[in-house]
Amino acid sequence: MPNSPNKIPEVTLAFWIVKIAATTLGETGGDTVTMTLDWGYLAGTALFLLALVLLVGLQIAAKKFHPFLYWATIIASATFGTTMADFADRSLGIGYSGGSTLLLVLLLATLGLRYRSSGSISVDTVSTPKIEMFYWAAITFSQTLGTALGDWMADTGLGYEGGALVCGAALAMVAAAYYWTSMSRVTLFWTAFILTRPLGATMGDFLDKPVHDGGLALSRPLASVILAIFILGCLLVLPQRAGSHPRQPGMARK
């Protein structure tokens, strides 16, 4: 099967800014439907799964990179991840630790199957519909895992601010490793991608949880609208183009 055009954005600082905002919107948006609108976790999960499947199908069918389509799919995966993690943690009765463990196994299995199929888990090699499907499955499991980890950290006594600080410190370490070591860029990319989700989850919880629980008590719909406007502004102002992803030091840009 011939390779498809690159439909995934270049990883730059702008990419990570929008990614963190998108994951935070996934948290507040998911909670808006399941809690504020009282749909419940099962109905909310089904709704966002339908939206995710539709957007992934459009992304795979697209002939070139479309920033708004790509980030809409990321937001859908983040929102589905929020409701799915909450459903696993609470409705299934397996708790945060059980949900996080299950999701980690699913993520590793997806990456393992992708490696077995293509010989790589690098985002540089997302060039066929089959690999795109593996890519979006891994993205979705990483988003869901991040939600569960964020909730777990907040529930262990760190609180929402503490959880955000831990994730932020871990991301700073990943950034330092990227600039000052020769560690695998593929490993660093997926580590950073996973860590931005619990950071977004804790930030989302910090925005909408009650003051006595350590939050700012903003309404979930209002927080979601503010985040959506911020993301839209970023996509209009910051460079968004298809491009190469993390490579080993010394490799030339294409």
C-alpha cells in the first residue's frame, strides 16, 4: 500500500502548548457532559467514542494535514479518555490504581502490536492508514491513562496543584533529556505525550473543582469555552504545519 502524505503536525513548542490546552479541555469537556449535564459515565463514554471514531475516520481519509481536523481529533481522544477513565475507575469499581494499570497494559500492547507490524513506534513512520489506526489507538490509550494517573495523584494527597507540579517537573526532566542527552527521541516523545495528559487532567480539575477541594470552582462549561477559544487562537496564530517529529541528534531535517 502506498504511503500517505504526512498528516501529523511538526513537534514544536506550539505543538506542546496546544496539546496541554487540548488535554485540559478534554477533562473539563468530559466532566461537563458526564457530571454537569448528568449523562453519566457510560452514556458520556459512548457519545465521545462515536465522535472519536468519526474524526479518526476523517483524519485517515484526509489527503493532507488539516490543523483543525487533527486537533479536533486530539480533543475528542482526550474527552473520551476522561469519560473512559472515570468509567473504569468508578463505575467498574477497580479504582484509580486498577484503572491506571489496565490502561498502561493496553497502551503497551498497542505499541507492541504496532512495532510487530511495522518495526517501529516512531511517529515519523505514520504513513499508511493501518499505521494511522495504531497511532490513534495509542494516542487514545495514552490520553485515558493520563486521566487515570492525574486523578490518582490528586487522590493520594497531592491535590490538584501538587499533581500538576509533579507532572510539570517530570516534563521538565524530559525536555532536559531531549536537549542535553542522546536518549531515544521516540521514547522521549511518547513519555512527554503521556505526561501532558495527567498535567491537563489535574489542571482541568483545578479549574472546576470546589475551593474546599483545592480548585478554583469555575463552572465546567465556562472553563471549556475559555479553553476552546484559547486553542482556536493558538491554531490561528501559532505555526501549524505537517512536518517531521523527534529524531536522534544530528539527523537532518527533511
